[in-house]
Amino acid sequence: MLSAFTFANVSQSEKDALIALYNSTKGDSWKTSWNIEQPVSEWYGLTLENEKVVAINLSFNNLDGELPDEISDLTSLRILNLSFNRLEGELPKALLELSYLEEIKLFSNNLSGSIPAEIGNLTNLKALELFNNGFVGEIPPSIGNLSKLESLILSSNKLVGKLPKSISNLKSLKVLSLFDNNLLGAIPSSIGELNQLEELILSNNAFYGSLPEELANLTNLKTLLLSNNGFKGNYTALKDTLPNIVDFDLDEVNRKGALATLDSEDND
């Protein structure tokens, strides 16, 4: 006879949280479903350590519905990847109670609402990737609390307002992608303090004003995309100050400005 201990691979509260996720996202219709009669260690897309769920990867799996509040019972969760599904509703505050989270990848869903200020509580976060959803409102200043963040990708949403100055606190940031939103205002000069930055993508917003000279301090930049904003001035010279730049885009007005400069130099 098998003892109960044989199947004790996660606590009942964690198992209940997983079943709540299954039920709230139509688990019977997932591309790869769970047999909830089997031990949790057999369930697709889960990583367990010391009888705790530490990672969930159910991307491209036809999840359809909302994230349940019970997700807060997965207290050891470090990685949550539910990208390329049909999740809807707002980010549950319960998710933002999971203090060990290092990666939140919920891109390419139908999520909505604002990004809660409580996101700043997740101080172990290294990747926050919410692009291609329907998020609205401003980027919360508390985002500056995420000092370990390496990837912040909020592109293709409906975000408004200015870039919070606190973003300059993200000294580990390598990717900052905000294109295709309704963000506005000037780019703070303190962005030049993000010296680990490799990708800065701000295209298709309503940013304006002059680009800060401090952008030239970002010597690790490989990608700088700024087109379809209201920046003034000819910033073609900026490319020459960035030694590792590979991808660099120009607005038509800047491209014409660069050509006019070349023509005048040729005529001299």
C-alpha cells in the first residue's frame, strides 16, 4: 500500500492555487492540459523545487480567462510566463504579493486596466514584459524600486503620461521598450545614468523636446529607436557617439536634415 507521503509533492494550498488557475482559464481547452488526478510534478509547464512551485511556463497554451486571486498562494514562485494566450482582466493585486518573483512575462494577451503601484514591491524582479496588451494609465513611479530589473518591455499598450523620473534608478536595465503607446513629455536627462542599457525603444509615442545630451553616455547601446515622436533638432550626430550602435532609426525630418547638412558640406 502506498503511503500518502508518496504523492505529497506540493502543499494543498499550492495545489488549490494551480487548480484555480486551471479553472479560471478554461484548462479543459488548453493546448496541453493537466490531468489533475496525477501528482502535480507531472503537470505540464511547472517547475518544482523542494516541493514548491517555482516556475510556471504556459505560453502558447490557449489560456482563456482571468488570473485568479489564489495565485498569491504560490509563495515560492520566481518565474511566471503566460505569454501568447488569451488572458483578460486586470493584473490581480494578489500576483504582486509574490515577493520572490524574478520574471513576469504576460505579453501578447488581452489584459487591461492600469499597472498597479504595488508592482514596486517586487524588488527581486529582473524581467517585466507586458507588451501587446491593453494596459492604460501611467507608468507608476514605484517602478523605480525595481533595482534588479534588466528588461522592462511595455510596448503596444495604451499607456499615457510622462516617463517617471524614477526610471533612472534602474541601474541594471538592459532593455527599455515603450514603443507604440501614448506617452509624452521630454526624456529626462537622468536616462543617461542607465549605463547598462543595450536597447532603448521609444518610437510611436508623443515624446517631444530636445534629446538629452546624456544619451551619449549610453555606450553599451546597440538599438536606439526614436521615430514618430515630436523630438526637435537633428540627432543624426548622436549615432556617431555610440560605439556599439547597430539599429538606429531616424524621423523623416531628421533624415532630411542630415542630407541638407551633407549637401552644405559638399558645397563648401
